Amino acid sequence: MAGEGLAPTDGLSEDRRELNEADSILALGGEGLRRLRGRVRRLVANDGITFEAENSAWNLDPIPLVVSAKEWNRLEAAMAQRARLLDALLTDLYGEQSVVSRGLLPPEMVYGHRGYLRGAHAAFTANVRALFLHSADLARLPGGEFAVITDHAQAPLGVGYALADRKVLSRAMPQLYQKAMPRPLSAFVQVMRVALASVAPGHISDPLVAILSPGPESPASFDHAFLASVLGYPLVESTDLTVRDGRLWMRALGKRLPIDVVVRFVDSAATDPLDQRSASRTGVAGLTEMARRGVVSIVNPVGCGVVENVALGSYLPQISRALIDEDLLLESVPGWWAGTSDGLSYISDHLPNLLLENIRTGESYVGSDLSRAQREELTQRIGSDDWQWCAQERPDYEREPIVTGAGGVSTAPVTLRLFSVAQRAGYTTMAGGFAYVPIEQSAGVTVPGIGAAKDIWVQADKRGEGTHPGAAGELPDSFPDLIAAQHGLPWEGVSSPRVLSDLFWLGRYAEHAEDTARLLNAVRERYQDYRFRPWLPGSGSLGVLVSALATVADSQSGASLVAADSVTDATADASFALAEMRSLTGDGERAGSLAYSVRHLESAARGVRDQLSVDTWMVLTGVREAISEFCEDESKDPVVMAAAHTAVLHGMLALAGLGAESMVRDPGWYLLDIGRRIERGLQLTRLIGASLTKQLAAAEERAVIESVLLACESSVMYRRRQHGVVRVAPMAELLVFDGSNPRSLIYQLERLQSDFAGLPEETVPVKVTRLITDLITHIRRADPSNLGATDEEGHRTVLRSLMHAIGTGLGELSEIVESSLLAPPVDMQPLWGSAERAEFPGGVTA
């Protein structure tokens, strides 16, 4: 990504130098650029903008790529023409196939390409354009002109990233943004929303549109979720949809909602495992047949990937004249197909300077990365199966300025990604997009990576915002009725088992992290009291509390602590206590630790990203950074550990506040709160059961009770009521029986009763209601004064029995919720064998 250091304006043409020096970002100097880069990175993290399956942060460069109005007018017209051309080509390839019969395109390039699906012919319907959403990667060449590197029709990535990038930069440098006033991107969103409504079958006035994503493990999951959030449409996965009774439905709690339009971000070959015989679990069985019948519209239609062939560019000029009777406005980067003698000869002679791809398998190679032996082997492969191979020249990019990590300025080659969406009157191009520094393909890698992204700022044209019909910002006059008719989802929203499960576990992991952080704070206070003064009365409480800590975290390390009998034992307990606290703070592989809970909390949140407030990611980013700082601290200073505990606690309290004050009370919220209440109840029964069911020495028991009250956020109220009397029975009365205490067991059960009552009645199993009622009755029948009583061996059997009964009941309640409300309808299995080896009927194997 980095290039040679340079002065701010070196390497830029005169006209573009003027563009980049207006209120120059580069004039900020090294320190100013470092601060700006840090501000951008914080905003990216706070907004939860991620890329790649491992959820790495999106690398957004602070310097936008500025495009002049005059330059943009040419690009806008060329993008609209290219989209019309590819739309006409797709219609022809899955229709009359005249380009093949007339010899304008070799049949091997079409029928041998992995993106061509024979079964997709009938899926191209009259009410949906063959190419609805199109994106193209462009290179600016040294002469200033642009050339297309590749087209994206399969599942164009980046609309969400472009919108998110603009949001970040407008906040990172508001004064410069207001002065530059780049053309807004919001108009494109409005046009896209109206265009999607217009392709619904029968042109119904209030269609239900769904964004179909492969899921949170997809590299572009943020892009899909952000776009869905901006458009106001539900983000769904394969398990959220089903085909029944000749329709496509979205699962909701206790009902199904008919889907009219599917925006597809799943590869064509994986869209319908029944139709494409795919082993993938990201598709919906029967979806393609519903498109053929015309009861649902899929955009882009399956089979669009055939136009992503990099060798197609050299054939497009003549195809353009044949299909739309126009000369091509935007050329492609030179490409060759090895199926011709000239193409094979050129590829063989220039292989080190080319990017090579197998159109059937998708494998790709960078010629310069190969050794001599590898190049010779690849040349032989190309010669034996020449029709499968194509190559593209490596573009000689014009370099653009980027900010380095040290705050300096360097240059790097930059690719522009622009987007167009279909309307009835033509195509509208987004007035911007995003640019990126590419990580070139390596052997066997089919998708090039993104090293750093840049926002694209299009200067406003004083003479008007667009120069051709359908420019972004101009809504067709025929669509006001569609805009007025869009009412969105019913109040239930998306409440499929998959969504509800993620929200349920989000609540449980958030509560687990909060309760564990509170208990760690309480144990750490006892550690500070006794680490250097083990002779003090009550020092044995440290061992009891650390043992309880591991039990509450459900993460026993295999060692247990008992009350110390001597100064030496207490000292050993202090060392072990510190080790346990550190492990339960930062060991991400240890179940129940803070790091483990936060990681799984983030995973659940990513699954329902489109339903959560943007502030959620700001909170989670702060928590993750605090734990990372603790793990990276080599000093093992308890102060650093304390800061991590405090940060996690503050973060979980912020999430609880967002849930309480910012979320609509729909089934998703009720399941989230159900998860939180079940977890809080389980944590409390484990804590009391592990720390106070056996009588301790007076000083130790007092210390343990005080720590339990502190961990349960009830110490202030206890002191106010009991005036210094510290005993088990009054503590149990406050933490078990007091319905006015939000931390008590009875309060959790009553909230569970209320939450289940808020769900559709027909969806709640009768045994859930009966079980909660039984647990409440069990508590109310208990006598608080008996909970502190001990037997001859010092065991509080009544207290232990009560905690065991309530804990067991809450565990059973969780299992019922998971097996009924949250369970997928069937066990998802590939229709055609394993995902690694797809076995087709007749013994054919792919």
C-alpha cells in the first residue's frame, strides 16, 4: 500500500492538484495528519465498520479522492451506458443468444464460464432487469483517462461501505466537508429504494423487500447490514426464509410474512440448493422456482456472473454496436482469451506481466509472483485447456496520495468502484462510491483484497447535478405513489428463530459479562485487603470468593480454594487469586471469562447488526480495546486489570441502557430481556450457592456476605436497612425475596413472566408459563429466616436446596426457549452431500 514519500502535490496533474489543495488536508502537516487519521480510525471502530470474516477494522484513508464535475459527467454517462449494455447482453445470453450465433462472442467464453447457469434462463422475467445493481472497478491511467478493470453483477459489494465512509469523513473533518460540499449519496439510496419497489411482481403498492446475506461470517457482512439499515429493509439469511404454498415467506414469531423482492448477496450457484444442486447452506430451496413463476423478484437475477469475465472487455465494443447501437464510452483494461491463437500466443509470451484466471474454476494467478518452474507448468496447463483461461494486463495506475501510519504522505495505486441501479427510464449512478488500494490476487485466490479505502468526493456541477436522464437526485415523476405507499415491516419485524436466538444470547452474554465484572471487582477488593496482610481476620474469605468466582463463571480451573488456616496458606491464596482473576479477565479461550463473553457477545451482535443502534458498536469497541490493553500489559499491574473490569462494567451498563431506552418492545426485545433475566438469575443462584451454603468463621462470613452484596449491586440498600447487621438471612431476604430489588431472584422471575406475556400467546409453550409460576411459588413458600439456619455440620441445607431448585428451573427454562422459540424448523443439511464434496444423483461428483 505504501509508496515513496513525496511532497503533498508531487505526482499530481495540474488540474487535479488544484482540486486536492483546496483547504488542503495535506497542509495539516505530520502531527495534524496523525490526529486526523486517529480520529477516522476511532469513528470507524465506533461505527463497527469491519471487513473480512475475522472482523478486522475497515482501513479508511482520511484523504478523499476528488473527482471534478466535468470528469464526473463523463464517468456518469459511461457507467449508465455500460450498465445498459451489460443488461442487454445478459438478456440476450439468456434469451435469443444472438451474440453467440452471430460470432460476436465465442460460445466457450459463455457456456464454459462458471457464472453461466443454464437453469437461469426462465429466471429472467419481464418485470426485473437482467442487471439491476451494477458496479465497476475503474483504474485512472497516467494520461488521466479511465478504464474498466472488472464488472460486478453477481453480488456487487460496496454500497454500504460507500455510505459508511461518507458518514465517517463528514464527521472527521466537518469544516472541510462543508466547504467542499461533495455531491450527496443519500439521493442514490432513495432512488434504489423506489427502484426496488418498482420491480415487485404485479407492481404491488407496498412490497416487502428483503436483503439476503450469507450471514455474519461473510467478509462483507457489514456492507449488507448497513445497506439494509439505510434502506429500511430486513436483513435475512437462508434460515429466515422458506418456500411454502407457492410463495416465498419470511419467518416471524408464530407467523409467516410474504416476500416480494429479494436483493441477493449470495452467489448464483448457492442461491437455491435444490435448483443448482449446491452443497452451500446460504441459499433457499425453491427460491429460483418462485422467481420463474413470477411470484418473487430476485435482484440481481441468478446467472448474472457470466458478464464478470475479464476477457469480455475486448469484445464489448462490437457487442455495444450490435445490441444498443452505440460506441462504447468507457474502454476496458486490455484482456485476452486463450481460446484464440493470438490470445494464447500473447498470454504465453507475456505471462509474467499478466493477471491470469480460469473462467471455469475461478482460480487466479499473478504472473510476476510465480517462479520460472511455476510459469512453465501454468503455460502447459493453459495450452492443454486453452478455452478455460483468460488474462488481463496489469493496469498502470495513476497514484493517489494516502496518509501513512506515521502521519506522512505517500502514494499508492487506487481503484475506483462505482455503482449504478436500474430504473424504468434507465440507470442512475451513485454520485461517488469508494476507492481502494488493492491487495493483488495471489495464487489460488479468486477475490482481490482491499488494503485501504478512500471516499470519492464528486464536485457539484454549478450548471446542474446531472447531465443525463435518471441522474442521482432526480426521482422519476411516475413514482410518488410508490414512495407514499411504502409502510415497511409489520411491528413484529424480523423475528425468525435465527434472529431471536442471536438476541437471546446477546442478552445472556451481556449479563454474564456484567455480573462477572462486578464479582471480579468485589474479589479484587478483598485481594487488596489481604494480599499484604494475610493475618487480618477474615482473610480466608479470599479463597472462598475466588472459588465462587470460578463457579459463577462456570469455568472451574480444576483447583479449588478453601479457607486459609495460616498466614502461609493465605499468602498462597493471594497469589492464586491474582492468577485466577487475570485468567478470568483476559483468557479468551476460557469459557466464562470476560474476554470469552465479550467475543461471543460481539458475534451475536454481528448476527443482528441491522437491528441494533450504531452506539452499540461504540460501546463494544471500547470494551474490546480495554481487554486488549490488559492482555498486552506485560507489567501485570493490578491497576490495569482494574481498569479493564471497570471498562467492561461501564460498557455492559451502557448496552443495558440502550436496550432499555432505545429498543422497540417487539419480540426481539422480549427475547433479549428473557436472556438477560435468565442469566442474572443463574448467576445469583450460583454465587450464593458457591459462597454461603456452608457456615464460615464470623469474620470470613461477614466479608463474604459484603462481597456478595457488592457484586449484586445491593450493598447500599442492605446497609440502609440493616444498620450494620451482616447475616445470611437478611441478605437472602433482599437478594431472593424482595420484589422491589431489580437484582433479586423473585424480580427476575416476575420479569420473565411479564416478558413471555409480551410475546404472541400462541408461540409460548404452556410448560414455560407453568414452570415460571412454579419457581415463583417455590420462592414465596420459603421462609427467609430459615435460610440462615445450619445443620450439625455447618451446612445451610435449606438455602442450598432453594438455590439448586431455582437454578435448575432456570436452566430448564433456557432449554425450553432454545428448543421451541429459537430452534430452526429443521436440521439444515446439504441436499447434495457434504459441503466439501457434493454428490449428485447418478454418482456424479463435483
